[in-house]
Amino acid sequence: MTAQRLARRRALRAGFAAAAGVAALRAPALAQPAASGPRVIQMVAHRFAYEPPVIALKAGERVVVEIRSLDFVHGMNIPALKMRFDLVPGRITKVELQPTQSGEIEFVCDNFCGDGHEQMHGKFVVSA
Amino acid sequence: MQRRDFLSLSALGGGAVFASGLAGCASAPGGAVQDDFYFVQLSDVHWGFQGPPNPDASGTLRKAVAAVNALDKPPEFVVFTGDLTHTTDDPVERRRRLAEFKSIVADLKVKTVRFMPGEHDASLDRGAAYREFFGETHYTFDHKGVHFIAIDNVSDPGAKIGDEQLAWLHDDLAKRDQTAPVVVLTHRPLFDLAPQWDWATRDGAQAVALLMPFQNVTVFYGHIHQEHHQMTGHIAHHSAKSLIFALPAPNSQPQRTPLPWDPAQPYKGLGFREIDSERAGRSFVITELPVVRA
């Protein structure tokens, strides 16, 4: 079983459907999904924050979070989903999620990025 | 003689035994104790930090050095388990802080002082500046029958030990008697203490797996700025207090922000520890000591 499939299986157990991929920066940064596709959410990572730091989701909704890092290979670790990503500048990291229940899912930078690293975190807030 | 609480953990028995006694006295509940040797662990100095969590940031390390020098019996060695300095983007300033730190701890009246990096020292330049001052970031040494292994889980900014160092660890352990005592010194926890606070080592489980066949393994680490004790199987892990500011208990609040300085109890939550080897390194008694005596 690949690591990605394993992460997906664990995510499903955690109440999320999840998938992830990385696209080259040439990919349309503001590409809109097809009418039936997932909602696309743009996120930026930089020292020492994710913007936006809090993302509201609805249970059952499919979303793709497209993340661009501006200045460093920040990490995005989502321990509750057993998923993590390196956010490489010049690339878009895509994280597909489909929460199945309400709650909060925290994420944190796990690549030490300097004085302020400890404050670099965020969360998904899932409502029913 | 001053009364202190201490913690005794028996590696042989695979469990933790909490007890209290008189430090410096070669006795403990349940029978006689052979005081084989003892060393001192200091951690998370963060030299160069400035801010409200420690109004005496430039004085605390010197006080700790004085406190170690004032111990009744000098330790056989001292180890600093990382974050000697507070991080900076400026390579010149990083070296200035490392040099100042090294100069201050040179006043320790102990023959052998060993160092390890933390992520604040080493992650932004993969240990380059640290090695200029203190040498290799991972190494081994032996002391009175105990095999010590210093593992670097910070020079990779992703908090990884890395395949090369894991292979080195494997090769080192392959030469050892699995009944012989092993002590691991490292900065970050080797287990997933609180990944949502980045209190983990990404490939720490591989190191623990390599250590698991050994019957007597004890890990001393830092990073989390507080005393903490946990077992992974029969392996005991003990984190040390900081010498700059205390951090909250794992996952006890939303963020890992420093605990505020208490003017009524300055240096509260800070300190260092004595580690007494017993039964030839098969168990250890840990005595937590303050920076400044009340």
C-alpha cells in the first residue's frame, strides 16, 4: 500500500475523505472547479503564518485546498488525518478533503522555519 | 542535607517507580542503592532570546552554571541537550550567540562537557555553524559501562534523523551486547508526544525500533521545556526543563506559548537535573534542581 493510500485510509477513519497532490506553478492558480467538482480554497504559507489561518468547511462538502508557499519549504502537518506535506515554493500543493462530521482539525508547520515557527499553525473548522 | 524529591525509573523492570528520598544520600526506598556515577543534564538555554517570558534572559545561564558548580560533589560530566542558542536568520549573529554560549559554559568546573544541537541552533543551516563550535552533531561515548548515543534530530529542518544517521545507529548497535545499558541523548522526543505542537521526530519510530531489542535503554531529551516521563515499551523517555522559559503541558492549551514569568516566583519552571546511574546504568534516579535556590 502506498503512503498516500495509507493516509487516505486513515483520513477516512478520522471522519475525512482526503487526497493530495502537487501541481506545477504553471497550473492555473485560480482554476475553478467544474460545477459538480470540489470547492477550491486558496491558501498561502509564509513565515510564520498560513493565510487564512482558519478555514470553514461544511460536513460532506468536497474541497481542494491549494497552497502556495512564498518563502520557505514550510510543512503542513495534519496529525488528526495522519497527513503531512512539504510546501515547496514555486509549486501548488493540493489537499483534497471531504469532512464527514463537524469539529476542528488543526494543522501545523513541521519544518523549522525560524523565530516564529512555533506560532505557525491553523485549523479547519467543520460545521454540520 | 537538603530534601529533594526524586524519580526512580527502573529500566530492568520496564516500569516507572515514583519515590522520594534524600538526594546525595546513597539510599532509596526498598533497599541500598549503588551510586555508580552521576551526570548533569541542562537543556534549552536559548542564548540570545529576549522577551517577557524571561526578564533575566542574559543572567539565567550564568546562574545555572554557578548552581552546577555549587553541587556538593561535581558530576562526572555535563550534557546540554540542544537549543543552546535562540534561532536567528543572521549567520553572523548565530555564530556570535554560539561563541558567547560557549564562553559562559566554559566556567563550568567539570572536566567533560558534551553538547548537542537543537533546531534553534542547527535547522536553518543544517548544523554548519554548530559544528564549527562543537563538532559533530551525533556521536557516541562510553562511561563506566554505559554506552551513550547522541542522536541528531534537528539538523534536518523536517525533524528527521535521516537514513544515513539511522544506518550509523544500526551499525553502532549491531556491535553491542543487547543486555548492556544504553543511554540516548537527543533534543526532540523520539516518539509522537504532541505532533500538533511539532513535538515529535518524524522518523523517531525507526530509532526506537532499532533500540527496542536492547533490554536497558533510557532516553534523555529536551525541546519541550518541562519535565516529562513516558515509556515506549520498556524504553523510558525523560525530558528536561529549560533554562529560559517553561512551556505548557502537552496539548493543555491551543498553542505552545511560553508560560508567563511570575515575578513572585522568578525562575519557576526552569532548572536542570542530576542523573544518578544505578546498577551500572540499568536504572537512573533523576533529581530536578532549580536555577536559584529559594
